[in-house]
Amino acid sequence: MRVYGALLWSLGKTMSSPEVARVYVGSFWSEPLQNLDNADLFEIEERDLMKDLAVLPRQSAVRKINELVKRIRKVKTLAYVIGYLKSQMPNLVGKEKKQQKLINDLPNVFRTIMKKNNLAPGDFPDITKFSSKLKETKFSEFAAMKQDHIDALEKCMTSDIPQLMEQLPSERDTPETLRAKMGGDTTGANIPVPTRGNKFGKQNQDYNANPFGFDEEDEDNYW
């Protein structure tokens, strides 16, 4: 435990992350432990390490999908804003005056669009930066908003994204479906599984485990 505390203290001073660094203490070779005094602790730590390594690909993919969803929401909101500004422009005279009025009243324009289309405030662009960009454009030249484009974005978020999430490894997977999702032997992908029990002075047993769910207390004997 003194080694654990020393590592935790040293890493805390060198890493800029506000979160406490996770330190794994154990004997990470394949041979049996020479001293079994800390066998239970080492076994738990090794299993935690293998599980955390196994979920890294999923966590990375989830972060990318979340960023994609945020981008889609912002694109949809921007489409509503551009469409609204276009619809407010007169057909013949007074275009410049109307455009300047809309820019000056942009906070109210945003509120109107947000309430009308049930949009989130965080999906709207920064008003100051957006106003400066709008001054360089002509609202009358904007393309009119097409509902089928909005529907395509909605379909992506409500149908395509959930289907994509289903392809990621999860706690619902069996060992067979987990290996199929991660490539299995066809791509040479290795899925970390717990070490043989005899390393920790226990009866030897092999686990065919799902590292994304279950632990050793579950009846399926996963992790």
C-alpha cells in the first residue's frame, strides 16, 4: 500500500488532469506469485486492469459518436436559423435594412426559433461571433430550408446512431458476439481475459469472459 500511495502521489503532481490517476498494483507476469500475502489484492487489480484495457476501444468510439451527435444537432439548429433569416427577407426593396434589423435583434431571433422548433439553447452558435459573420453575407442569397434535409438529420440521430451503438461491445454481449464485434481471430484482435487462477494460488480455471459486464460474483462467472 505504501508503493500504491507513493505512485498515486507522484502521478498526481506530474499529470494536469483534475481526476485522480488510477494506479494498478500487482504482479503482471504469467508465473505464480512467490508470496501469496497480497494475492487477493493483486488478482482484483489485474482484473480491473484487463477490464479497463478491454473497454478502451468502446470508450473511444462512444466519444466519437457523441461528438458526431453534437455536430448533427448544431447543423440542424443552424439550418433552422438560416432558413428563418431567409424567410424574413422582403422580395424586392429594403433588404439591407431588414437584414441589419435581424442582426441587431439576433437574441430574440434565436429565442423565437428555439421555442418554435423545440431546440436546445446550447446548440445555437455564439451570438457575437455569429453576428460578425452574418454581416459578411446577404440573407437574400441564402438557400431556403428544405424539410427533407431536416428529416435526414433526424433519421440519423434516431435510427442510424442507435444502430451504430449496437455494433459496439457492451455488457449484453456473450463471449461469442463480443469476439465477433471486435474482430476475433480474423483480424488478430485479442480480447483480454482474466489470468489463470493458479497464478494466485487458486484452483486453475479458464474464463471465457465479457470484459464489459459481469464480475466474479455473477452466476455466469464473467470477470
